[in-house]
Amino acid sequence: MVEATDTGREDACLLHAGGSVIASEICEWFVREVLPLEAALTQYLQHNWRNRGDIEDLLQDVYIRVFEAAQKQIPDRPHAFVFTIARNLLIDRVRREQIIPIEAVSDLDALNIAADAPGPERSAMARDELRRLQAALDYLPPRCRQAVVLRQVEGLSRKEIAGRMGIGEETVKEYLAEGVVALADILYGETRRRP
């Protein structure tokens, strides 16, 4: 458990709250319920945020939002409340990072950024790969090919595939395993049967 006096956060809590009796109760709640979550919260932030240098700032931002919300009403379930605030804060940060100020892109040619559209070589390579994949799929037995297409192209679950094909889930599992191995062998293996 984190001691508030060790971190100095209790004093900051009182300063932020303005020193009233109600604020003192909120500070006590904060120290008792929120600060013990610091290790788990730090781990959560490290797991979900790529820049380790931002973790301490994120942690402080979470604390500020929790404290300000608690001034209106102390939540019944502090653990869920704190982690929901942390998640929402991360979402807000991601959204903010994706916004580029208009001044930064006023002259796109000066930025020397490549266009998102693939070049002609890349398009030709992609078409060639698609032709190879179609040829490999055509080489599979029909039921096996159908199961692989339903799973990999349409994204259906094994249960949905079984229902659509009128077979058991174990049979679907076998078809998928056989199909993936055969495709890998055809596309990347050194077999005689390569299309």
C-alpha cells in the first residue's frame, strides 16, 4: 500500500481541494481507495501506452480527473471508476495525437511525405500475390476451399461455417487445418504440385 505521506500527494490533495472539511473527506477517500491502486494503474498504463516517458504524466492526469469527479460525488466502486477514467484518458490522448494542426500541413509538398497510394511496382506485386493465392485456393479440394474462404475471407467462426456448410465443427476444424497447411505448402513450400 502506498503511504500518502511518503509521496507528498496528501498535501497536494489538500491544496487542490481548498482545505475544506468536505475536501478533507475526499482526500481521505482518495488516499484510502485510489492511491493503493497506483501499482496496478501504472502497470495498466504501461501496457496500453507506447511511450514510457508519458506514464507519470498520465498517472497524474488520472488522479486529477478522479479527484475532480469525486468532488461532485464519490464513486461507489473506485477501482472500476479509476480504470475507466484511465481508459478514457488514453482514448483522448490517441485522438489528440491523430489530429494534425492545419498549420503543420499547409504545404504538403514541403513535408516530403509519400502518398498513401501504393506505387505501380507495389500494385503489380500485390496483383501477382493475389493470382498466386487464387491459384493455390483453386488447387484445394472444394469443401476445404469453402471452409478456408468462409473463415479467412468472410471471417466466420467455426460454428457459423459448420452451420452454413451443414457439417460438424470438428470437420470444419479439420478442413481449416488441412487447408492452411496445403496453402502454406503450395505458396511457400518446395513441392512438385506447386501451381
